[in-house]
Amino acid sequence: MRSATIVAAALIVLGTSSLAVAKGLPAGGMTIADVVTWLQASGYKALVATHKDGTQNVDSESDGNDFRTYLYDCKNKRCGSLQFSTGIDTKGALTPQKMNEWNAQARWVRAYTDKVNDPWLEFDVDLAPGGSYEMLDDQFGIWRSELTKFHQFINR
């Protein structure tokens, strides 16, 4: 009888406790306005840049390092993925071999040089189906950390 009382008490405790639930991203992903709101709520600047062809991205910065956020896989203004990206003007100082050195040790982000040997760093994030703001915050933390490491890497 005592074990039945313990089980009943445990069930009452479990039934009345509140479980933490992740805040889901909107169905279908995010809009450009959602990205701006999310970045600003996290304490980052977020400026929408509109290009001549009508495409948009969000300009921001972390720890003094500029980056852009591009949206992909869009349907009806909701986008199922995004990409954090930055290009750094080094006056052509970096070679593809140097970027290969980075890529050989980097797990999360990829780097390459453009046609004038300036480095680019990119990180893709899936938003749908089933993404959450907690997941997005975690991925953004990885991006910010890797962005800082990348600047240290190219400046040594």
C-alpha cells in the first residue's frame, strides 16, 4: 500500500509541474521582419538592405565583426533556411591554401576565397520544419564564436 501512495504522489507532482517548452519558429520559417525582430531582441543591430534586384538581407555585427543574414527556401515571404555570411577585404592577402587550412579544422562553418583572394565565411541554418528560437539562438552562438575565431585566424 505504501508503494501505491508513493506512485500516486509522484504522479500528482508530475501532473502539476510545468515543463519547459521550446518556443517554436513560425510554420514555414521566418520572414525578413522576423529576423530583424529576433536579432534586435537579442541585442544586435539589424538593418535591412535592399539590392537593385529586389532581394533583401539583414546587415548586423557581433564583437565588431560585420556579417549579413540571407534567407533561402522562401515561399510567401516565409523562408525555411538562412545563411550567416561575411566577406573580409584583405586586399587579396589570403590564398585558397590558407582557407583550406581553416576548413580542415573547422566543423561548423566553411570558408573560401573570392576571385581577388579575399576570404568569405558562411554558415547555414535550417529553420523549418520544426525549428525553435532556442535552436536558432544556439546556432547563432556558434556563428558568433566561429566568426571571432575566423578573424583571429586570418590576422595571425
